[in-house]
Amino acid sequence: LDYDHQVGIGLLLNHCAFSQAHKVIEHGGQTMHYTSHFVAVPEYGIAAVVLSNSSKAKGFVHAAARDMVAAALDQLYPGAEKKQAIFVAGESEKEERKVVGTENRAKYLTTSGLLTLQVDESDMCACVTGKRFDLVPVPEGWYGVMDQESATIADVEFSPQEVRGKKVLAARKDGREERIGEYVPDDGIPPLWRKRIGDYKVENPDPDFPFSDVCLFEEDNMLFFSYRMPLLSDKRIDLPLTVLDDSQAITTGLGRGRGETLLAEQTEEGEYLLYSGYLVKRISQ
């Protein structure tokens, strides 16, 4: 959903170069107690993946992956001209995207929180701050944004769009377009999940990776899963949920931490929620 940016599933193009290679696909990952790096040269079918159970091995892991690919290329194809590419990233068929209308009140989840657009009323609300903006129609189905307080128009424009069957909110600035939000249907909160709203206690804490202050709460007729992970962020992490059925919900939106499962499980000791390896039990409504 990222337009024609050369990033997909965390993979980057041309981050490092080898003398024999035209295109290099590469990505490194790091979180608590873990470091990884992946390097691939599609033209020659050569790749290296290095994994480490340490968050302090970044320099070594990245260098090792690149050195392994360089050594393989030098040994198998010394001074050779590039073979015909078996795969070239970024040259896939352009996706179909279209500007679509939006109903009276459409919600979009963005990394900055929930945005509500009311196009027929020329109004946009940034729900996190409660701030409201006037929408100013511009050509091709885009909308400029005017701050009601300062009466100034921002240098960014918005457009509701549909891409591959998904409704998204696009933003445009300085000629560059980017998808910033995913449409959220206003289906309400199912009764069984509404009963689960409250504070939760972690039953299997990990002292090396604290996970605390867990709760389910409701805001603007949406269900949120909230917690703190001090080693990742000093802020509370609030993730909106899409309920799949009576026992499963997934974190919704674009970006890190989205698309993960929250599972409700009934046991002899009562009901628990399972998330990312943690088991939590409600302690208050």
C-alpha cells in the first residue's frame, strides 16, 4: 500500500553494492535480544541471512551477511558480466489505484491516530487532539486542509482512495503521494468483547522484556488494546482492534505492531487474553 516507493515487507533496494551486481535487496532487523540481516542478489540467485540472539551484535551481523555474499560472488562469478536477471524488484506492473468518494463520516487509522473525514460537510477531525479542520476541494478528488483557528491552509492534501480492494487515506505533499491511513468500518463493538473492557494483569511477566499496564478500552465506538513496553517506548501503546469473532481480534492499521492477534481463551481459572506470548487476566472493569 505504499505506492511506488521501493520498500516492501521491510526490504530495501540498493542499500549496498557489489561489483558484479546490478540490484541488491537488503534489510536488517533489531529488537530486544535479537539482531538479523538479510542480503540478496537476485541476478545471481545468491543470498545470505545472519541471525543473532543478541541486540549488541548489529555491526558484526550486518558485516557478516555482506561479506558472505561478496565472497560467494567473487568465488562463483569472478569478473563475470551480470547474468540475465531472474527477478528485478520495483519493475512490477503498476497497481490500479482510484480516487473514491466517502460516506458522510469515514474513519481512517493513521500512525498519528484516528482521522475522521466528513467530505459532504467539508470537515476533518483529528480525533486524538479533537482538533477540527476545514476541507477545501482541489482538482482530481483531493482536499486541502485549512486550520479553523489560524485560517491558514496546510501544505499537505488528502484523498480517500481504493487500492486492491482496500480503502485508504492518501496524503500528498510537494508532489509526493503516500498512504497514511486505513479505512475503519463503523461496525461498533460486539457485546462479548465489550464485556472484556477493563484492566488486565500479566500472568507470565518477563523481567528482561517488561510488559505492563495492560487494558482494553473504548473510544469513539472503537475497541483499543493498550499496554506499556518501556524498553521499546516511554509512551503508552494504544492499538485499535478489528474483531474477527468471539475469541479473536487483530490490531488494525498501517505500520509496526499492526495485524497481530489478540486471542481470548476460556480456562478453568477463568478467561485470559493472549498477545505476543503474554498471558493477561482481567482484574477490574
